[in-house]
Amino acid sequence: EPASSCDTGSLQCCDTVEPASSSGATQVLGLLGIVLSNLDVLVGLTCSPISVLSSGGSGCTADPVCCENNNFNGLISLGCVPVNLSL
């Protein structure tokens, strides 16, 4: 999906994006005490905010995503959808 359609959350650059049901995500979720009722959502691990408006590029060399919930200090972002920064 194009980055311009990210209107429900913030653009993030995440080292890893995987289903909440994966072993890596469940370990981090468990350490943070986060319980998800829907394990079909994508989560981003080790994320930082990005801006597609800055100097012609995003600087994201990992996985650019749009995430609905990023209240965990960049360690994990919930409800992520992959985005295409070149659109």
C-alpha cells in the first residue's frame, strides 16, 4: 500500500515485521505483558519513526510499515501494514 494512505497510524521503519503469533513476537509481547486477542495482526520489532517528506528519501533500509499502535518505545509496534515508500 502507498505510504500516503497511512492515515490510521504512523510510518515506522522496523528491523523485523512478523505475525504476532510468531515465536519472536510472542516472546517480546510476553516480556512487555501485552496480551493480544487477535494473533493474526502484524507487529514490527525495533521500530523508529520515518518521514517520506524528508529530503527525497526515507532512510529506511529495513521494513517500512504503517502501524496503528506504537506505544512501546520503538521496541514493538502493533497493527502494522507494509507500505511502499516509492509510490
